[in-house]
Amino acid sequence: MKYQLLKFAIIFTIPFSSILAQTPDNPWSIGLGANTIQIIDDSVESKFGFGPSVSIGRYLGAGFSIGANYGFNKFDIDNNNSDYTSVDALLKFNFNSNKFSPYLVAGYGLSDFGEKLSVKQLSLKGLFNSLGAGRTVIGGVGFDVLISQKISLNLRSYYRFSEEKGTYKHLQHVVGFNYNFGQGDLDKDGVPDKKDSCPEEPGLKEFEGCPDSDGDKIPDNKDSCPEEFGAEIMNGCPDGDNDGVADKDDDCPGEEGLAELKGCPDGDEDGVADKDDECPEEAGVIDNKGCPWPDTDGDGINDNEDACPEEKGSSENSGCPELSSEVVETINQLATQVIFVAGSDRIQGRSALDALNEMKTLLDKNPEGSLVIEGHTSSDGEAEVNLSLSQMRAAAVKEFLIGMGVNPDRLRTEGYGEERPISDNETIEGRALNRRVQFRAEF
């Protein structure tokens, strides 16, 4: 019989877990207590007896728990000392999860009264071939009293209904303690690790287990300054000058300033913080350290836009002095007389020398402004060779003028080879015109 009861206990204990767990925080529960039974049958005389009771269970959710219970007892039936054993699978419903939590319980199990069997009785067949064990339907009430986070007191009473021979309808009363567990609490702060946002640091329940070291009501894991008392709007950081920039990010923590300037003031409102502004009382520009750009040569063009900041010039020529279009046109007319030896950068002919002398005279009369000397060729020969030749011819004219006394800073050269013809390269005359130098004002 005891083997049968043990088998029954194993069958029901494996699939069922806690009848006694209190909350989802600690879903598993082991209970240890004492039980007594009271037979409801006027045909027999019985006396109360006490014995141990063991249970295991698991919380499911919405107040429901399932589990298994084992109880053992000794008591008298009709002056005969008898053993009583019960094994049950139970379903429990708690009305709340408060410190005091009443509940209902229902289940199914076996009740064994351990009565001696006659030879005739031993011939009976069935799942449990004993008149002392009977299948039992269970219903009852009880309550849990939470003593600590993991310990609770449990009291319950069942009505156990069984009509098999050798059994009795009876009441069972159990009192005991439950140990509720299942979720760890590594930092021992009363918040289960599963719900603890800071499982390795003792904290407060209102902050999901995280500490608040500076006491500003902002948990350390959300506090940008966990060791300094601050405001929520500043993510827990102080703002001594009340400018909306936390002190840790404020380059001027003692002065009310602007967020875009990292908390520093800008007296002249030029976008440069006073601490970096070399002209804090005069609106300027960022690129000039907060100062306005000067106009050194007084030509109305600020130095930052003036290509010749120390020489007066025109806005059309980026602040540099320039030669008039009439002078440039005259120089280009003279340039038509500058002739080179074929395939060479050597200037030839008296007329070319006279033309270059006149150019020098014009430049002396107009000392302001610069020129670009362009070299060009016809399409005879390879394009790459022609490009190099055009550069050499422009350089030859430049060197000639410099040799005559023209300031070299006023001259620059470019070569275009055969890319920019002014006449037809299919004719001798056209190719001759294309082998040339031209001048343009430098801007």
C-alpha cells in the first residue's frame, strides 16, 4: 500500500507545482507543517491525531497556483490505533496578494486509513487493491500570512469526500510554514533579479532596485550626475547659474549663458562667446575671433575678400588694381607682331622686339594691375608637344619683358597648345595666326 501511495505521489508531483507560492516574484514554494483529521461518520468513534505535512507548489498567475501535498497521521478508530496517509494534487486560488491572503482550494487525491484487511477483502481487485485507500475529491479554504519576503504562515481546512469501502468522509486541517523562492535577489535589496534594473547594487523598490546615491529622486542608472543633487530636467545634474546648461557641460558655470555656446554669454551677439571674443563689445565674425574684418587698403573691400589687402583695387578684380581694357587691347595688338621660329620658343624679327618694347612702355605708364600671358600653337605636330611648346613660348615672352625691367609679380603664364585656334588650321595663313601669344588682365 505504501508503495502505491508513493507511486501516486510521484505521478502527481512531477506535473504539478506550487500550491503555496504567494507571488510571481517567488513562484516556487515548499511547505512544512502539521495536519490532523476529523472523521465525519456517526458509525465510528475516532480521536484526533497529529502528523507531518509536506507540500510543493508553483504560482501560475492571476491568483492561481497548482501543486501536491503529502500528509501522514496516527489516530484511533474504534479504539484501534491506525495510520493515516494522504497524497493530493491541488488547485488553489488566492483572492489577493496582500500580506493576509485568503484562498479557495480544490483537488483530487488518495486517502489511506490503514485498516487491517480480512482474507476475503484481499480478493478484491482495482487500481488500489485495498479497502484502506480511496480516491478522494477535495475542497476547502485557507489563508496565507506573509511573514517576510520568502516566509509565510499557512492555515487551511479541507473537506475530503470518498465513498470507497474502508474510507470515510473527513476533514483535514493543516497548519505550517512555506518557504517561497524561485527568483534570486543578488544584491539583497528585496527586488527580485528578474525585476531589478540594477541587480548587483542594492537599491529601492520605487526605482526598480536601483540606488539613488544623491537623494534627488532620480535613480543612479538614469542620473547623469549620480553623486550630485540635481533636477530632473537636467537629468539629475546641478545647474548653478540656471541657464539651462548642466554645470558638467557648462564652460562658464558661474555666468548665465547660451546653450549653443555651452553656457557662456555673448555680449555683442555675434555668435562668439565672450571668453573667446577678442572684440567682446563689437559684433564681429567667428572666423576673425569675434572681431569685424578690417579694410587695410581702404578700397571698400574687407581683407578677408580682398586678394590684394595692401593695394587698392576694384571689386571686379577681387580688390586688386587692374589694367584698363584699352591698355590690354593695345598690348594684344602689339602681340600679333611677336613671331617665333617654327617649332621653337625663340622670338624672331625686329618687329617682335619693337612690339615688346612698346608693351614695356605701356606697363610702365600703368604700374597697377597684372597680366596673364597665354601661349598658343597651330595643330601641326603632336598635341602633347604643342601644349609644351605653347607654355615655353609664353614663358619666353615673360622672361623677355622681365629682362626689360617689368616687375615679374605682374606677369603669369599659361599654355593652351592647339586647343584655342583663332583661324583655320587647314591653311598656311591660318596656322600662322594660331601660333601666337595673347594677353589678358589678371583678376
